[in-house]
Amino acid sequence: MGHTKHNPIVRALFNDDDVVLDAVKDLRANGFSVSEVYSPFPIHGLDEALGLKRTRLSTAAFFYGLIGLSFASWLTYYTMIADWPQNIGGKPNAYWFINMPSFVPIMFELTVFFAAHLMCWSYFAVNGLYPGAKAQNPDPRTTDDHFLMEVELEGDEAALTAKLQELGALEISKLED
Amino acid sequence: MFEFSSKTKQLAIALTVVGAILWIVGFALNGSSSNEADHGHSSHATEHHADASHDDHADAGHDDHADAGHDDHADASHDDHGHAGNDDYPGEAHAAMIESALEHDAHAAHEAHQIANRPWSALYVAAIFFLGLGLGQLFFLGIQYVAQAGWSAGLLRVMEAQAFAIVIPLIVILIISFLGFGHVHHMFHWMVEGIDVQGHPNYDAIIAEKTGFLSPLFFSIRAIVYTVGWIWAAKMLRKNSLLSDSGDGVAMWKKNRGVAAAFTVFYAVTSSTSAWDFIMSIDTHWFSTLFGWYTFAGMFVSSFAALILITLYLKGKGHMEWINENHMHDLGKFMFAFSVFWTYLWFSQFMLIWYADIPEEVTYYMQRFDQYKVPFFTMLTLNFLLPVLAVLSRPAKRVPGTVVMAAFFVLVGHYMDHYVMIMPGTVGDHYGFGLLELGAILFFTGLFIIVVLSSLAKAPLLHKNHPMITESKYFQQ
């Protein structure tokens, strides 16, 4: 969470997402480094304003989907053609491909199933979310209607505080590392 | 303000004229022996049926033509064919005719009809395709108002201009279908004389049951209602949008919302019924309950491809600086999503019919599978696999290059889709891609460019007083 540097952290609480977004842009343009923003909902454009790298989850999802597709192909092949050939409605079952249209719903569903589930598990793993994990947000109000920004203090504390107040912060506190 | 340069205009007019000439030349050559060479039918052995003396089939009956592997008809004379074939596709519109006592003559007439239908079908396919390019955006324009969408406010003028592209294709469709009543062509088998008269040589019991809906009078009323209703919506949405530039943007927006709501309801019904009338009635014996949505999905996705190309063309000319990669991303998403939606409907229609395997339904696909294998599978690839692979990822949708490439192939694919919908029922295996088809496409392309660009040039490209224009400018994702 950006705490690796030994700079102290200044926390500022806001109550509007647009104000936070503008504040992040302003601070970063003026050379401050914003290390984290806690928000009850995703803010459009915040990831770009913070200069975050794009997630690779979507690329992973594509391959998860491929895994699902392959699994479904194998499953339908094994259960319907190879292990115990099924004759349903006189559909051709000599080999997998000629009966493929009737397997498309299964292939579609398992593609979606694998992509969705593995994406969730990946997301949990990357973010360290597991049952019993400790909440990381410093202020419970950020799960309701407030937004909290963490700025690294590199220089003059008074200047940063003044700047944050100018940008619309409601509460400002300093966290000694 | 965008200016329709005289150079572009000349190019568009040239396309129209060249297209018309090609089509007329193709029409004149249609059915003659030179036609075959001109059209380069390398694999589809078509016109030779017409030139060959039909006496040859006296004893062969008509079975030889039904033989699925028509590729090998190319040089062989009719006598060489065995009776390999299944009967002519039983569900095909002309089956009753073939089964009549005058078996051979009827078949010869059937062949001649199919060849004579080709120029009209070629024009018809292109007209339906270009109708879709306008109609899809007319509906999308309505959706923007009904859904109170803000992101697209900067694009509305392009949609308005594109919506006018429905006028000329609609007129051509009306003319072609009315020519059918005059028996100038036989694209619509239900229009044949005596089809519902018991004892008449053309009598067809199945179609006779359908004449309540498919009667010349009711058909004409419906076709005119579609034409008037759709053009009315396009005109009203445009009129109020132009008025908003000089007046009260909010009031005009509200007015347009009312028009759009009425149109959306009207279109919900007419999109289906027009698809039955204009396309599904060609294969008169066959029916599919989701055909309307399937046709709509194809029209909708191809209209997005056209919208993307027009918008990027305008941007390339230095206009529409308020449209950025975020808007293009959304358009790309729409094109992608509706490609998948089209595939979903196509597959839903196909799989149920394939699985049930009922003779009167499955003949529709058998004919496409046997005679139209190449266009059938090519269009599936272009309309599903290509968009999925090309514009699935986020960066791909934000780069003009990949989106333009995908849009172009989607347009080609949906032209082929309409081709595969219409041609099998009208020309059978006498199909090809030659002067007629190319001419019809060029003709409509030229007219499309003229209509869209000249209406774009008539008004500023940005709504001045649209209530959500600021939201559109700052749209981000």
C-alpha cells in the first residue's frame, strides 16, 4: 500500500468523488505523490489520475475462458462420444465435431464459468482477500460515503496541509510511520 | 462545420453511375453464355443450365440438378449425371410446381426464373444491406433519447445523417417488391398467380394458408407503413435537433424523447414484421420465430461498423475534436457486443432447427450448407470469430487501426449474411459474385455517401444546446 518508503503519510478525508479526482490530479501535477485513495465505489478516471498500471486481469480472463472452453470440449467428448457414446435424438455421435453444435451451450457456459470464477479467485489472491483477513481501510467511513486520500509527506507539512484544505479536504491527519 | 467537398461528391456520383452501369450491363448479359465468363464463376457452374438444351433432361427428370456437389457440373453435360440427388429441396418454394404433372417443363421454367431473378436479387441484397446501415442508426438514435444517454450527445449528428440513408434503399425495396406483383421477377414465390386457387397449376396448399398475411394488398400496406413510419421518425428527430441549435435545447430534447419513445415501440414491432415481409417471405414455406431479431441484430451491428467508419473519416478530416478514444471505445464495444448478440441469435435459430431436424425447417439450412458452403462459413467467420478476436481487448478498441479493420470486415460479413439469407430462395444455385452484385453494391455505396455526407454538411456537427453535451465532452472510461 505504498508504505515501503519511510516518508510519513498525510491522510485527507473528502466527501465527494469529483473533488477527490480533481485533488489527485492537482496534487500530482504539483509534485506530491498520492499513494492511495480509499473509496466506497470505483471512481471513473481515478486509476489514470493516480498513474496506476492497467490491470492484467482481463488478459488473464481470456486465458481462463480458453481453459473453460477446452475443458468443456474434453468433457463433452469424453462423456458423450468416447467413454459411453450417447445417442440422443438420433444425433450423429461417431466423432465429436459432427455433434459439436449440440455441445455449444455447454462450451459457452463453461467458458463463462471458468472465466468468471478464476477471475474472482485471482482478484482475491492478488489483493490478499481471504476469510478472516483484516480490513485495510483506515477509516470505516470510506465504506459508506467518504473518500480518504493518502499523500506522502516529502517536504513542508504546512504547505501540504494548506494545499489539501484548499482542495476541499474535510479532515487532515498525519500518520507517523 | 463539415464541408462535402466537390471531389468527394464527384467520387460518390462516379460510384453510383458506375454501379448502375455495371448492373445494367450485368442485367443485359444475364443468362447469356458470355455471362458465365464475365462473372468468373469458377466453381459454381451455374448459367450453363440455361444454355444447355433442356431436351437433354427429358428422361433424367429434374433430379440431376439437385445433386449437392454442383461443382462438378462445370464442364459435364447433363447426360453424365446420375440421379444422385435428393429431390429439389422439399421446403423450397417451388416444390409444388415441380411435383405437378408437367414436371419437366415446370423445372425448366423454375431454372429460367432463378436465372432471371438474379439481377433483382443482387439489387435487393444490396438494398436490404444498406437499409440496415441507416435503420440501425435510426434505432440507436432513438435509444439515445429514450435512455437519456449523455455520452453520445456529440455523435448525434452523425447518427441523424446516417438515419437518412434508409430512404433510397426503402424506395428500391418497394419498387422491387411491387415489380414482383407484376410478375417481372419471381423472387417471392407467394406472389405467383393462382398460388391460393385450388386446382390452379400453381396452387400451393402451404402458401394458400398464409395468404391472409402474405397478400399483395396487406403486404403493400405494411411496406408503406414501415416506410412512412421510419422516415417520419428520421425526419422528426432531425428537425427537432436542428431547431434546438437556435432555440431551447431542453424543450427540443424533450420533444425528441417523445418521438423516440413512439418510434422505439413502432420499431419493436416493425423490425420483426419487416424482416418477415422483406426477407423471410422469400423462403415462403419456411419460418423462424426469431428471424426478426436475427435480422435486426445483423442490421444493428453493421450500422455500428458504418458509424465507426464515418466518425473516423470525419475525425481524419479534422472535425469532431470532441470525440476521443473514449467514445470510439464505446462504439467498438457496441460493435463487438452486437456481433456476439448476432451470433447468439444466429446460433439459436440454427441449433434448434438442426437439432429438431424437421424436414420443412431443416431444408433451409440444407440448401445453404450444400449450395452456399463458402459464403455461409465465410460470413460466420467474419461476423463472429473476427470481431471477437480483433476487438475483444480494451486497447484494440481504442486504436483506430484495429477498429477500422474490424468494421470493414463486419460490413463484408453482414453483406454476405444478407446474401445467404436472400439468394438461396430466389436464385437457388445460380448464384455468383459478378457485375450485378458488384454494381448494386457500388450503386448503393455512392448513394449512401452522398446522402450521409450531404446531410452532415447541412448542419454543425455539434449540438449547441443539447442538455448533455458537456457530459459527452468529458465522457471517460
